[in-house]
Amino acid sequence: MRRSRTVALTAAAAAAVLVVTGCTSSSKSGGSSSASGSAGGGANAATKSIVNASDKKGGTVTFEMKGTPDSLDPGNTYYAYIYNFSRLYSRALTTFNPAPGEEGNKLVPDLAESMGQQSADGLTWTYKLRAGLKYDDGTPITSKDVKYAVERSNYTDVLTNGPTYFRNLLVDNPTPYEGPYKDKAGGLNSIETPDDTTVVFHLQHPFADFDYLVSAPQTAPVPQAKDNGAEYVKHVASSGSYKFESYEDGKQAVLVPNTNWDKSTDPIRKQLADKIVLRFNIDQATIDKDLLAGNAQVDLVGAGVDPQTQAQILQDQKLKANTDNAYGGRLVYMAINSKLAPFDNVECRKAVQYAIDKVSVQTAQGGPIRGQIANTVLPPDVPGHQDFNLFQTKDDKGDEGKAKEHLKACGKEGGFNTVISARTERATEIAAATSIQAALKKIGINAEIQQYPQSKYLTDNAGSPKFTADHNIGLMMMQWGADWPTGYGFLQQIVDGRAVKETGNNNLAQLNDPAVNKLIDDAAVNPDKAAREKIYAEIDKKTMEQAVYVPLTYFKVFLYRPSNATNMASTSAFSGEYDYLNIGTTK
């Protein structure tokens, strides 16, 4: 799941980072995971237990975010924080256990009464819906609504933000199927609904991770009669414990309890708050102040406090006790556009790999507390990761000599001009791009930084191959988290050449290596977990051999949890963010 000011850390912030590096680093696998509660807890408590566990009802829980989301429509989003937040008002067939650390990686049935039933040949998956499910208007939820939700999110040029796993996996019948907005004949035959509580998926080939796939909000039911495409976001039909009271584009969304939600059909939701408010376009410094004051409970994006706030917190033991620093299966990297000259020459891509001073980039991002230096595509907490470094430099500070050798080998000894894209709202992303810009200048590559809003970054800018070609964007700043906690869930969308899309593209490098594509397919059908993980490691190495991605850091969040927020748990399933499902407030 894809995951800023133009200055780097202040001196005070950098100093604070150096002081605490040895004591605050905590991977998601560190310590024992437990769903038991903890009051207050201390630093990193929410990575191991639920902090301030409570069933207290009432109050308003406030989420704030810098910028705006790609969409709150469950079928038209691809950010981890919206996958997480959308579970308040939508229920997928399965979801992740609302628990800290590794316990949060465990799948549980949600809309379905149990995990999927796989046929002996692996080509069919069947799910039965729980009895008594209703939308917020009281009408029954049926299997046809789940089928329609998958069709509208995977087979249309109207909703383009999300992934297209289903489209790639399901039997293509009828051919071609143009999606529900164009084809009114009844939809895909490869999704059957023999009755109102049964949905059956027919696959082109076995797919071991299918239970993970249906945890995506793309399986959250949508009543066809109420769907009007891109405008549906303004009146989403709720299947979750909360419903929309109001939605103001660019300003805020307000959720209130769904009175037709039945706890007996939903063992994982609590429905505690009287109101949930999500405020958009809030400056990061303001978000941080609101969190410290308890005026907001959650920074929705979950990327962590800004550098100045980080420095303040790390110098105050009382504030630091309310922080969580964890990995979450995320990689911070720069994609190199393999379809844009001169980066269509692997030697030019290798020149970039050697030129970058990763220590400088790490410092710009907030220091080691925000992530260890990366050399692979797969992060260390994703199954299949193996340590290797194809572009090793002394102390990870770059090698100008080797970079110039490869630049000469690609026929650009005199250098060239290119563009680096980054997201306007992400101060550390722009700071990292600025560091990269300085390193590239030393070898003659003049890289102009262009900023774009995160809500359109993948639909209109970096994720549009035509836009990148038209605007000479050869380098793209990016952060990526696993769609689900397996090697396939991390790799497929960013390395499979068949995943490249005209808009909403996540394979920013436009890598299309037949050997990599075949390995992706091999992993998908292999029933042996250990064998799949070996394949993922091989995919990682082949991708790095193509030099299309520059791994920068294995990202770590540094989150602050207000003392008045209850049921706070840092979850591995959602990139180290807090699990948003049951957060309440003592206010």
C-alpha cells in the first residue's frame, strides 16, 4: 500500500536523533506481542500491547491529516491509512486482527463468517456472508453487492486509484468485460452469487494469498443502485460500525454510529465514540500540537511527527513515554524511469545508484530513528527478505568515482538534465530529494525537484507514465508498504510489468522484465510457504540487478499517542500505524 518542507532537520533535531538512536529503535518483531491492555505503557508500549484498553463509550475522536486522501471510497483508494480508516464504515470479506505487532498481521473473518474455502485445484474460493448484515439505511447486504464492489473497483476507467489484483487473477469471462458502468449484462461470470449469502471467485490459476487479497476494501459491499461512480464518495453506503453524517471535499468528514450495525454480526468492532471527525489540509506542525495537547487523537497519515516536534519529544522523557517507533513493512525509495532516456540504459541507472549518499538522505528523513539504511527492495520485516548490496559504497556515503564510470559507460560522461518528483505535503520526502539532488550534481546530473500533491501524485503525476515522459521526470520519490504481509503483497504491484497502468500506476520504474514476471507467477501458484519466500528473495535480486529502484531506508514511524486516546495499538498490517478500528477517548 503506497505510502515537507524543503529543509532538512534542524541542528537541534539532528542532535536529538543521535542521542536516542540506541534506545528507541524497535522493530515490529521485537518483544512479545499481546492483545492485553496497558495503561500509559511507556515508549513503544503500543507495539507490544493495547495501550489504555477501554470499552468507555462517548466523546469525539478526531483524526487530522496533512493534505487530502486519494479517496474515502473503499473501492477507489490505495493508501494504507485509508485502508485502515475505511474499516470504520466498510467491512471487507476478511480483515486484520485489531491487535499490536505480529498479532495484527493475523487475518480474521469480517463480512464473511469464516476464511475462504479453497477448491482442491486451488482455482475456486468460496465465502459465506454472516447472517443479518445490513447497510446504514437498514437494507440487507448481499453477496451481489460484494461482486459489484469488485467489478466497479477493478474493471473501470472511472475509479483508478486502487490496485487491479482481481482483474489479473479472475477468469476473464466475458471477454472483454468493460466494467459495470459500460456493461449492463450482469457482470463477470467468474464471480458467482448462487444465493444472497454466497460469493464464489473463479481464478485463472491458484493463488495462495487470496484470503489476504479479499481483506482489501475493494470487497466492501456497494449497492449498485446507489453507485454513481466518482461521486459515490459523497454518500458511501456504510456496512461498518460508523456511517457518514457529512462529507465536505477538501475540508472534513464526520462519522456517527451506524444504528443498523449489529454487534452480534461483528466480533471485532466496539463502536465507542459518539462522533469521529476527520479534518483535511491541516499543517503538520498544527497536527503535532493538537496531538500533544490531546485536541486530536490520531494523525491519519501515520508517517510520524515532523522534525521539530521529534526533537521536542526526544528531549522530554514524559513526552517520549507516549511514543511508538516501529517498522511496518515499508521502504522509502527513489524509482528510476526505465522508459525515459537516458535512464533506459541500465548504466545510467547504476550511476545514480552509486552517486547517492544514503547517510545524508537518512539524516534528511529524521535520522536512524526514522529508518535504517536500505539496500534491498524487500524490507527486513517482510517474509523473503535476504541481506545483500549490489551497489555498496564506503559507509553508505556514495562513490563518485564509480558513478562517473557508469555515466561514461552509458554515453553521458558530460551529464544531463532530469526531474525528481516528490509530494508537496511530505517535508522529509522533499528534504531527501534535496539531498539526492546535491549528490547527483557532483557527477553532472542536474535534477530539478518538482512537487505534486499527494492526493494526485499517483493518478496524475508520478503514477502517469505519459505525464512523466512529457515532463522529463526520470526520478520519483516514493514510499511503499506491503498490501498484505507477504512477499507477493509487497512486490507484485511495483515490479510486475503487467501492473503498469496509464494512471494510478505504482510500478513507477515501469519495470517489465520477463524473468521477474515469471517469478511473480511462480510464487503465486506455489503452495509451499518456504519455497515462495525463496522466490521473493530472487525477485528482489533480479529487480536490483536492473537498478530501477534506489532503496533509501527501511522506514520506521515515530508516532505520538495522546494520553486521552484509548485502545491504541501499532499494527504491522497497516505499516506501523495505529489500528483505527476501536480508538476511543477519555474526554
